Amino acid sequence: MPDRDGIQASVRLGTLRQLEIFMKVAEVGGIAQAAEQLHLAQPSVSIQVRKLAEAVGIPLYEIIGRRLQLTDAGHRVVAAGREVADTLQRLDGDINDLKGLKAGRLRLAVDSSAKYFLPQLLAPFLRRYPGVELEFTEGKRSDLIERLNENRDDLYIFNHVPQDMDIIHHPFLPNPLVVAARSDHALASRRKLQWQDLAAELLIIREPGSGSRLALDEYLSDSGQSIPRSLALASSEAIRLSIMADMGVGILSAYALVNEQADELVQLRVSGFPIMTQWNVIHLRQKQLSQVARSFLDFILEEAEAHLPMKKIRERLKHAVK
């Protein structure tokens, strides 16, 4: 027989659907936005959230100005909801494994720079396991760290490992950061450049706090150099397009230069570059990975380089000037 106290506790916490709806409200920060994403009428979302709050017995959120902010109880309900969702996802994966299937949901959150190689890894993995449903989030480093803190995904891909977090990280791919310019740029034909040779150029770089910016700042600090006139942008793709528009020179992952659309860009031979970093796949230490998530982790650690143009990447490394 089910434990009666457990049944009563579940009643107090409302239904799974109410939890799901409230978690979406908390994620997007509003009733209207949640209704749009869930394809529900706004009154329906409001009713379900109200019923959940009545079941809990205390308010789950408050409106300050025009912003929805969770109460302490609201934060705890969201955390409990994520635990329930994780448990059900693991159960689904376990049952599929017992059936001899590889199926279930894989939730990935990745740094936006990973777009230059990640599709080439996801495609063969999904072909191997066609029953896997992918839930994919791309964002800035600060957004990913927030999601990681809230345990909203299975695995995360970072260029620069977050510090002071109880996580496990697995380096799986080299990520050389190179100085790039248009192929017709005046510096493109120079065989040996110093950092100071870029002083007259507009240097296009990622915003403070991003993984590649942290790596650049660490390199310059260690070498006693500084950033010249610069333009900080929020994505590697924006940097690539700005370089192609001849706005200046930029610092990019070498993967952005092996893309077939990057034929107009060249790597400048600047002393000290490429800056060597690593792509890492990360999860919380206490995270209980589903079978699908573990399968993807094993795949990316064992086979990533086999599916990527590593020959071209290593050619970039040969261009390093010491």
C-alpha cells in the first residue's frame, strides 16, 4: 500500500501539471510569457498557479513593479519540481533500457561558440539513438552558470570551467583561440606579428565574463599586456560577421575559421597565439545522470574528435608564433 503521508504530501504540492506550469512561469518570469510558450490561454495558467499556491498554503510569488519574483516557498517548490522531473526522466530512461531501447530526453545547455562544432557531434549521436529527444539551450556563460546552479539541464558545455562550484568537468576537445582578419587585410600577409602590432586596429572580442574573454584576459595579464581599442560583442558569430565586414581584427575559436562560410577569414600569425583552451562537458557533482545523458557523455568523450575536422584545427596550431 502507498504511504498515506506521502499521498497527503503530494496532494499538498498539487499535480504534476501544476508543477510543470509553475516551473515554466518561474523560468520565463511571467504568466503571459509562460502561457505563450506552453500554448495555453493565460487564464488557464493563472488558475493552475493559483491552485498550486492554495495547495501549498502560502504565496509562491509576488509582483514587484511589473516583475514577477518568487517567494522563498516558490523557490523551494521549483527546486522540488526539478527533482521530480529528473526522477521521472531517469525512470523513463531506465524503463527504455529494460526494453532494449535508447530513448528519452537529453537536455543540453552550451556556450554559443559551440555552434561551430556541436551539430557535427549531435547529428551522429541522434542517428545512433533515434529515440532520443533533444532539448537544446544556447546562451552566454552567465546564463549557463545560472542554469547550472538551478540544475535545469543534464549536461553543459563550457569553454572555461566555472570556479567555486561543486561540479565534475571533462575536457574533451582542444579550443585554440586565434587572431583573425579578412584575407585582404593589410596584416594578413605578415609572417610574424607582435601583440603591439594590433594597437592601431579595432580589436573585436567577446564580452567580459565570457569563456574566451576570461582566457584572453588571463593571457594578457600573465604576459603584462593590455587590450587596445576594442569592441566587445555578445557572440562569436557577431565577431565573425564584424571581421568579414572589415570593422577590425578579432579573436575567435579556430573552429569558426574551418567553417566553410569562413573562407574570407585568415588567422594572423601573432606571437603567443593561439591561446590554448579546452572545451569541457560539465554536470553538477550530485547530478544523477539519466542513461541517455550518460550515453551522450561517453560518446562525446570517446568520439568527439573522430567527427570533427581536427586536421584543419591542428593546422591552425602550426601557425603559432613563439
